[in-house]
Amino acid sequence: MGFFSKAGIDVVILPMQGSAAIASAVLSGAADVGFSAVDTLVTIHQKGIPLVIIAPGSEYLSTLPANDAVLVLPANSSARQAQDLNGKTIAVNSLTGIANLSTRLWIDQNGGDSTTVKFVEVPFSAMPVAIAEGRVDCAQVTEPFIAAAEKNGRVLASHLNAAVAKRFLITAWFTTPQWAAAHADAVRKFAAAIRETAIWANQSSSQVKRGESLAKYTKIDPGVIATMVPPHYGEQLTPVSVQPLIDATAKYNKFSPFAAKELIYTP
């Protein structure tokens, strides 16, 4: 869409699989800037490895209609509330990501005990089949797989990310403090381009073009894309937007939370 060109920077995109691989690339200097789930950056920071957020990515906002994540049960399940999941097996895409965190928080906040639950890793694309065949007692599903999961299952809970906070940053763009300090102008221009992108993407008038771009680069069926509620993107990077995932990650990974400003680059 020309946002980087408008900001006066040229970028080369390096597709990689997962936040951990991207973080390694940035730390090694193979990439200058990376995109990651915030909880991954929190865990890395807690280990004393220096990375800093320079721009926001996707954002959860409870006032929006987007069904960010749902718990789906097999159609014949008798579960009706959080405590009915005690001792059950729940599928999440990662044992260390926000899917696991938000599910644990929802269970614990609604009368269940997440310490009794067995969490297993299942790719999002395989969850509808796992639910339909009853291979798991429940699954935490996100777009674009929610509609497929609901065809052979029943939703127990929606808007799971609200268990973390009413508003918080889910993903972010990051780099090393050293690279940011040495390339302050590039960081400023990059953040400006990302902000312009977020403002454009959050406008309802941009939805058709967003869908076309999503289909082009992800190869997802346009028919599936049409059923998806689009994500919301953060337009401002603030400590308040980062702190909720720090606190949630610290709680379930048993380390002391730290102030969000430690994770945010300040020129």
C-alpha cells in the first residue's frame, strides 16, 4: 500500500515461522526488526535478553465485536461452565502463548481450576477435526478457524482475551536496544509507517482491500476471509497497553512482573 515508501524507508520482508525464530534472527543481526507476540518478548526479557518494542501490532479491545478467541466443545459435550473443564484436555496452539494464558485466566476467573487441566498443542488448522472427532474435550480457537470449528462443535465461551484485560497489545514490532540507538531515524520512520498502516486498516472502508491482501499473501480462501471478523491494530504504543500481558505471563510462568516501560524503546 506504499506506507513504508511514504515514510522514506525501504524494507525487505523475511518470512519466518514463529516468534522464537524471529527473535533469534533479530538478536543475531540477520534481521533488523521483528514481529512477535508480546508474551514471547516478555519471556525473553525476563531471561535478561535485551529486546525493545518500537511499534504496536494487533490489539485486543473488548468494545469491538471481533470474536478474538473462543472455547469450542464437541457437540455432544455436557460441559456448561468453567468448572466443568477441570481435569479435561484442552487444545491450544502453543503451551506458552496467549491462547494458553487467556484460557487459564478465563477458567480461573470463572470458578474452575486451570491447574487440573491438561493442555495439548494442536495446530489451529487441525482443531476443527480434533473437536469433531472428540480427540480433545475442548479447544481454544481463533480466526480463520472459528466458523469451521462451530460447524461440529458448541461454543462454551467467547472473547477469551477479555480475561487478560479489556484492552491490551497482543503483538508488536521489536528490535535490539543497540540497533534502535544506532538507527534512531529509521526507528522513527518505521513506527510512523506502522501507525499509518494501523489507522488505515482499522477503518471500515478498508475492509475489502484488507481481505484482498490477506487472500493474496496467506492463500486463505476468500470465502473463509469473508466470514472472519478482522483484527484491530494498535495506533499508539503505551506502557498501559503492554502491562496486561506482562502480568499474565508472569503469573502463569511464576516470575515477578516488571514495569512495561522496560520493554518499550525510548529515544
